[in-house]
Amino acid sequence: MKKRKVKENFMEGLFFIAAAASIFAVVLICFFLMANGVPAIGKIGLVKFLFGTEWSPSDIPPLYGIASMIVGSLYVTAGAIIIGVPIGLFTAVFLSKICPTKLYKIMKPGVDLLAGIPSVVYGFFGMAAVVPIFGNSIISGCIILGIMILPTIIGISESAIRAVPSEYYEGSVALGAGKYRTLYKVVVPAAKSGILAGIVLGIGRAIGETMAVIMVMGNQARMPVSLLKGARTLTGNIVIEMGYAEGLHREALIATGVVLFVFILIINLSFSALKGRKK
């Protein structure tokens, strides 16, 4: 019994260390971003930084306004959601409740393979298949990101739908509801929490994606005027210029990361609040 107790205490300690390490990593990232980014916002001015439409570090004095990149990020993320969420949800329902077993054995590995493809390969695909049609534009970024978030949405939504007790489906059918009416009126609403989690993770993937977006959106640091025009995202701005930035320029890029971090935080807090209200 004593040996068993020692093992249990050891495993509890190991789990605690793993959890503490995860929390410490988040705190460390927050500290780094705030310590290096917030002073830059103070030097530039919060209003000029967030609402300025011109980004030109080479000017005298330099201009560090990220409003155009905030708008570009919001546009491409919203477009990816519009494209990816319906397709992902319908695919998850099909795979979990409708798909024949033989076809499932083909489709499921295909969906999993999408998750393992490097983002640069998605970028090459976009350059070869999407850019020739729509040009280096926001809509090209929306299409590529919409495809990239599919594995996340499909995988988590499928698991959530499969977790719904079979009694829900059987009871609805027994009461006279049709198969598809039961799926979309009973099963999907019952799995709403898991589906929303998949969507939120997909949004996080879309906002944080860099390489593929750089390759298809044109990287024009200007206020977007059309979906068929190029734009630059917050992540793209950081990656493109961080390699040679120094001084206030480098600090402004880190401050851009702070804004991006705040966006992700707002999305996650909104999701948590929505879950709480649903319960």
C-alpha cells in the first residue's frame, strides 16, 4: 500500500508540474509581449498606433499605424469563417452520421492529411490555383485560410457530434421526426459546445496563419478597399519586417504581436462567456 501511495503521489506531482509548466509558458509569453510591446505603444501613441492608416518605418519621422493591417486581418479571418465553417460543419455531420463505412475509411484519412500539410504548401497551391483567378487579393487569402481551418473544425465537430447520446437521435426519430431534421434540430444543437470550440480554434488558426497568407495576399500595407485588392495582415507584417527591424521599429512589431494576442484573448473570453450563458 505504501509503495502504491508513493506512485500515486509521484504521478500527481508529475501532472501538477506539467500543468504548471503550461501556465508558466503563457505567463512568460504575456510578460515578454507586454514588457517589449507596451512601451512602444506609449512612444508612438495608442491612437496613432491603432488607428493610423500608414505604416512606413523608413519615413522621417517614421509612421507606425496598423489600422490597415487590423482591417486586413479581420477581413481575411471573416472570409475564412464564411467559407470554412459551413463546409466543415456539413462534413462533420456527414462523417459522423451519414457516411458509409467504406467511404469513411477513405475520407477520414484525407481530412487528417489536410491538418498535416505545411502552410507553405497551401501557399504554393494558392499561388498556382487561386491567385491566377483572383489575383493577390483578400479573397485569395480567404479561400486558402478557409481550406486550412477545415481539419480543425471537422475533427472537433465530428467528435462532439459522436459524443451526443444515441438516445437523443433514436428518441427524435421515434417521435416521427425525419433523419435529417433530427440531425439538425436535435443532434447538432446538443453538440453545440464542442462545435463552437472547433470554430474558435479554427478562428485562432486563421488569425495566426502567416506563410500562406503572405504568399497569396500581396502584402500591401494599405487600407483594404476591395476583396479583389491586396492587403497585409498583422502576422504577415511581423514576419516580413522582423528580420531587419531594430530600435523602435522592432518594438512596434512586438507591439503588433500584443494587439494580435489581445484579439485571441477576446475571442477565447467571448467563447467562454457564451458557453457560460448557454449552460
